Amino acid sequence: MTHLSYHPIATPIVAALREGGPDAYGVTPEHAISDAASNPCRHCLNDIAQVAGMLIFAHRPFERLHAYAETGPVFLCADACAAYRGKTPPPILTTRPEYLLKGYTNDERIRYGTDKIVCSADVTTYATQVLKQSEVAFIDVRSARNNCFQLRITQA
């Protein structure tokens, strides 16, 4: 059985954004108030509580620019939160009905044929299956509804 690791946005990136550093488009993150309607923090991997402060910013979870380096809007808790470190599916993978999973190669290219919308209950099973392919280095989990980056999954 393949053991999985669930990766939030890295703490140094989060710290820089909270200090007003630029996002993937060179823009300062926007401050907003959570309405608790699908505002998942990409650091603690929990939903942001209603009326809590949050940041909205453009995120590109890739090391370099290229044709497959998707960028999109994501949220963070405005106040400090601990990065998710568990080996079980984080809370944000259990609160939506479905997600889009895409396998990527070491050079950050989509491994065609791995992209699939799966029910939340099937994320672990599908991720395990895809990560068994020798060409797949990681899986990005995205919103099935809005295509926003949620987190990255790798083999543990």
C-alpha cells in the first residue's frame, strides 16, 4: 500500500504573504472576511471560520514558469495558523463533494490521463493509484468547481 503525504503551501511562502509580500502576479494579497462558505486555508488545510480574517491571492504551485504552471486564486487564514502535517486526508478534503486530481511529472508537466474529478471519499484511493505510475511525481488537488489549487499529494 502506498502511504501519502499531504502538502500545504509552504510556511515561508505563507509568512511572506502575511507580511504583505507579492503573490504569483506580483500583487499584495487582498484582506477579506470569511463568510465560511468554502474558504479553505491552504496552509492549515481547514476551512477559515466565519468572520475571521483571510487573505486572497494568486498562487502558482510550481517552481518555474511554463505552459503547465497554472495560477489561480486561493485563501489563507490572515492570522497565524499551523501548517498541516498529517498523514491522513486533511479537513478540506472532506468538506466538498468532489475534487479534480491531476498527476504531474518531475518536470512539472501534466501526466495526461491522470486528471479526474473524484468524490471526496475516493481521493486517497485515486491518488494512491495514480502515484503508482512511475512517471508521476506528485498530484495537485484542485476544486472540481472552480479549479483552484487546494494542496499537493506525494508518496510518503
